[in-house]
Amino acid sequence: MDSIGPNFTNLNKITLLAKKDRQKALRQVCQEFEALFLYQVLKEMQKTVPQSGFWPKSFSEELYKDLYYQEVGREIAKRGTGLGKMLYQELSKKYGGVK
């Protein structure tokens, strides 16, 4: 996975992969969805942590945190939480020919 979020390069890669190996492409899409979901969960969880206000928020700090949560979400998805696997199983039933 190259990045999380709208990325037309990844979309093109997955489209080409789907023409060669539908199973692998579907697994990759499910893993990317899991990573994106986890990224959103982590971002929302961070909002629940009280801020002291001692240090003012900066754009660079927010950008760093955002990138950090993207990477953490990606790493957790690589190990799997079960969401990607479950999604793969359901989608493979719907789109047939993919086990």
C-alpha cells in the first residue's frame, strides 16, 4: 500500500492487478479499506484526549499526527484485525470467482 486516501495511482495499479489476479486485487482493496477505517478510528480517538493548551496547536503538528495515524493504521491492517478478512469473504461471495 502506497498511501491512504484518494490516490489514482493506486486505483490504476489495483485495476491492472484485477485484470491479472482478481483475488489478490480484492485482498489488497480490503486491506486498504481496513487501514483507512483504522486511521479514522485513531484520529477520532485522539480527539477525546484532553489538551492542556500549554502549547499552541500548529499546522505541522497536526500534519505529523495525521501522517502518524495513517502509518499506524496501515501497520495494524497489515497484521489484520479481522475486518479486512471479513470484508474479503463477503465481497468474494458477491463477485464470484474469487475464493
